[in-house]
Amino acid sequence: MNKLISLLAGIIFGTGLVISEMINPKKVLSFLDVFGNWDPSLAFVMIGALIISSPLFHLIKNNKKPLLADSFNYSKNKDINKRLIIGAALFGAGWGLGGLCPGPAISSIALLNINSITFVVAMFIGFYLVKFFKLSS
């Protein structure tokens, strides 16, 4: 049952990414170009997501456990450290230069766009490099 619900949630999320055009790097880059040819339409997508998710999050967080898991999995880490800052900077640079973030990038592979495929390959290389440097430090 958990796998079916996860699949349905993924399909709904992916469909939302396609409908909002968040898988289109040009659309995302236009949204990020606030001093140029700014396209605010993705702001409305984000506001819509917050309108739905925020009240539900506050209702659900008071439960003892989620419906389909044994416990909630919240990070207890509240530290702002060098790794967090570097990771956030790399994420922002990837988003700003490539016009994609991880979820939409993976969804956009279906379009067989070479830029999206290159982005996803580079993203996974980055995941493994972080693990490599974490183990060696």
C-alpha cells in the first residue's frame, strides 16, 4: 500500500511540475531574472503550494505518527555550518545556471533534452562526490 501511495504522490507531483512548466529551464530562468524579462508565474505556483501544504503540515505535525509510517522523520540539526552554506550555494548556482532543481530535472529527462540529462548526470556525480569527501574528511 505504501508503494502505491508513493507512486500516486509522485505522479501527482510530476504532473504538477509539467503543468506549471517547472521542467522547462527557460521558464525557470525567466522566473529568476527579476531585473530583466521577469516571468512571475512560478511565484503563483509556489504560493498555491504553500496555501495547500502549510495548513495541512500544521494539522498533521501534531499527530503521533504519519498515516503510512512508524514515525515522523524530522531533522533535529539546527546548525548553520560551512557544509550547509556550501551546499546551499551549489544548489543555488545549479538552479540559477541550469534552470532546474532536482525534482523537475528528473521529471524533464522524459523530454530527452540533452541539457536536462547533463544536469541530472552532474547532479548524481555531485551526490557521490559529497559522500566521497565526507568519508575522507
